[in-house]
Amino acid sequence: MIIGGGFGGLETARKLRKSNVQVTLVDRHNYHLFQPLLYQVATGGLSPANIATPLRSIFRRQANCEVLLAEVQGFDLDHKRLVLADGELKYDHLVVAAGATHSYFGHEEWASVAPGLKTLQDATSIRRKVFLAFEAAEREKNPKIREQMMTFVVVGGGPTGVELAGALSEIARHTIRNDFRHIHPEDALSLIHI
Ligand SMILES: Cc1cc2nc3c(=O)[nH]c(=O)nc-3n(C[C@H](O)[C@H](O)[C@H](O)COP(=O)(O)OP(=O)(O)OC[C@H]3O[C@@H](n4cnc5c(N)ncnc54)[C@H](O)[C@@H]3O)c2cc1C
């Protein structure tokens, strides 16, 4: 029983391809998400379908692997059972590859204004915020407020933050540069807070 169809879960299931075992891969989504390109979805360079591959098609030809869509909510280790949102599943051996989530490092108040970037929902939420900011700026008469609307702050200067800031700059300077009449998208500022 493998929980999670990310890189960890996929690799584990694939490595068991020739073993005499029955593999069950459980994920709350029916797709494998290629997280390294999430920042491209968040800035409109790619659509969600470009980075999400159905788990069923990945394992179509691996006869000893079945894919189940389910949300795991807990474990009954004594009885070797997974507690699901809508039932339970028995297992012999368990691999937990459920990934990680982002942290606000004690600043939970940031959550309402700044989503993390781990899921497709996060990416499309950021994309909506970014493009709506340019749309609102186009209609804003006050230059000070307009400047604020076109200032994007990325908290975190690791690979994800740097890639995201770079992609924001790219869309402002190239992709949408000539698409507005009242603002100059290339004046948008991407600030990284580290
Ligand atoms: C924006 C971004 C950019 C990155 N760029 C790079 C890069 O350039 N190079 C690199 O090497 N790494 C990169 N990483 C890191 C890499 O993507 C992760 O290390 C990797 O995805 C982790 O794989 P995983 O299998 O542990 O978890 P995940 O890929 O997160 O997979 C976990 C799976 O478990 C499922 N799941 C979770 N909880 C439950 C539950 N309760 N019930 C059922 N299913 C559940 C999820 O739906 C998911 O499919 C990046 C990560 C991010 C977020």
C-alpha cells in the first residue's frame, strides 16, 4: 500500500513492477503533479493540464498496480488498516509518501493573503491574483495605488521564490507588455523577501 502519487510514490510503485506483490497506490488526487513547474502555472506560462498526468494512465501497463482515489485520514497500525474519508483499506506493508506542505514559520496571518505553492489550487489562485492585479491597475486612476497594485512580493528566496519572481518579471516585461492601454506592465516590481 503506497500513499501518495508524487515522485516518491511513483518511484516506489515502479520499482515493484517486477516483484511478486500486489501494489495499491492511494492518492487524494487522480493525477501526478510535476511540482517543479508549478511556478509556470502560477504565472500563466503553462496550463494545469501541462503538469498534471493521470495516475491511471501512468500505471495502465503495470498489471500489479492499482490506483485508488481516496483521502487518507489516519492509520490503524495494530490492525494494518488505513482510515479513509469514506471507508478503510487493509494493507500488508505500508509506504507513506504523502509529501510536505509549506510553513509560514509562525506567521499564520500570512495565509489569507499569500498562498504557498505546492498544489495546482495554489498555483491557479496565485495566477488569478496576479492577472487581476494588472486588470485592477488598468482601471485605477491614483498612480500611488496603481503602483501598489503592480508590486508583487515573494516571501522566500529559495529556488521556488526566485523562479516565481523571475517569471513575474518575464510576463510583465514580455508576455503582456503591449496588452494594456493605461498602465505599463513592465513597470511592475517583483520583490523577494528573504
Ligand atoms: C514549486 C516547487 C518547485 C520545485 N522544484 C524542484 C526542482 O526544480 N527540482 C527538484 O528536484 N525538486 C523540486 N521541488 C521539490 C519536489 O517537487 C518535491 O521534493 C517532490 O515533489 C516531493 O515528492 P513526494 O513524492 O515526497 O511528495 P509530493 O510530490 O508532494 O506527492 C505527495 C502525494 O501525496 C498525496 N497525498 C498527500 N496527502 C494525502 C492524503 N491524506 N491522502 C491521499 N493522498 C495524499 C498528494 O495528493 C500527492 O499526490 C519543487 C517543489 C515545489 C513545490
